[in-house]
Amino acid sequence: MRLEYFEMIDRVVVLDRDARRIEAQSTVPMESPVFEGHFPGHPLVPGVLLTETMAQASGYLILGLMDFTHMPFLMAVDKARFRTFVGPGTVLSITATLEHEGSGYAVTKAKIAVEGKPICDAELRFRIMPFPADLDGQMRAQARRIGLLTEA
Amino acid sequence: MSSTFDTVAGIISETADIPREQITPESHAIDDLGIDSLAFLDIAFAIDKAFGIKLPLEQWTQEVNEGKAPAEEYFVLKNLVARIDALIAAKA
């Protein structure tokens, strides 16, 4: 997990196409400039970055299910709940499930847990659009980095 | 008007925060009610869920953009409701 670069997902554990579900894992870094301000002497991962983590897991789920034909862009966050604090070094288990595939949009439910304990959850909505120029190659490279794509 | 219209009007009222009495079968979702594209996707999601259908928004948008159909075909509520009823009938 590299907070400053918005690389929130370390590894995809499983993409279950039948269940339309993804499981991923990330480890919060021990140090980050983010923690210098949030909060001085009391480092906590901001809720907005936990939301981004759930959004990215959902995004990779949609990319995987759609075989990288379109790009999901976050457009709505509903029912977000942050149940406890997350500090440096924490190993996060992120899951996302596709709840609805609309025409030009998709809805997921995502959550993060630590050692089985719920940390946060939200319902997320994405606009599904053709890839902007050159972005599909970069997204494929990221997907390979985290194990979502395994082909050469 | 039909129960479909009542359901759709209720969804629009709640989702876009528009007084229910302002929403009529003749209302144009964009020109009269001022619904933007993000709000319309919220409404589409609620309609999809309420009726168990999938509004073909991408196809409609393409037809409007290519001049094959006027926007009123899809965004005047009585026309939208007729299309929803057709999608429900096709599902049965």
C-alpha cells in the first residue's frame, strides 16, 4: 500500500466470477507523510483513504468481470461506516461484491476487515465508460502488479 | 396515471429532492425538472431495483447523440414510463 501514490491494493487474493466477488489484501505502511498530519503523534489511516481502498477493490472487480473493456469511475458513496481505527502496519482484507450491473454504471458493496473484525463498509457506485486514451495499458500493468492479470 | 408513473415519480422526488406535485407525466426530466446526469443515474439505479429491469441508458444516449431519436422519447416521463412498462412486459 503506497498511500501517497494512491496504490491502495497490494494483492488480489481471488476474483470469483460466478459470485461476482473479489478479495484483496493490503498492508498499511509503517511510515507515510499522511501520518504526519493525520494525526501528529497518533497515526491513523483517514477514512477517505479507506473509502478509496474499497473503491479500488471494487474497480478491479469491475475491470476483471468486464475483461478490461471499460473503465469504472467512482461516482457515489453511500452508507459508508467506519467502525474502528486503522494504524500503521495493519493488514487489511478487502472484499467487494457486484450488486448491480446497470447500463453504463455498476454498484458494489465493499468492506474491509482486520483479522475477521469489520473495519468499514460502504455501497459504491461507478460510472462505466470507455477507457480514456492510453489508460487501459496502465490499468492492465497495475492489474498485473497486484495479481489480477496473470498473462504475459 | 399508472402505478408505474407513481413509483417513478416517487423515486424522482426522493432521489432528486423535487416536490412530488411538480412531477407530471408531461415533465421533461432534464428541461423541466433540472435532473443532471449523475442524479439521473441515481434514478436509473432506483428504477432498475424497483422493477427488476435494466434501463438501456447507453443505447438511449447513443440514439439521442446520433440524432436517431429525440431526447423527449426517453426523458419525458410518460414516454419513460411507457418504456419501463415495455421492459417489465418483456421480462414476464
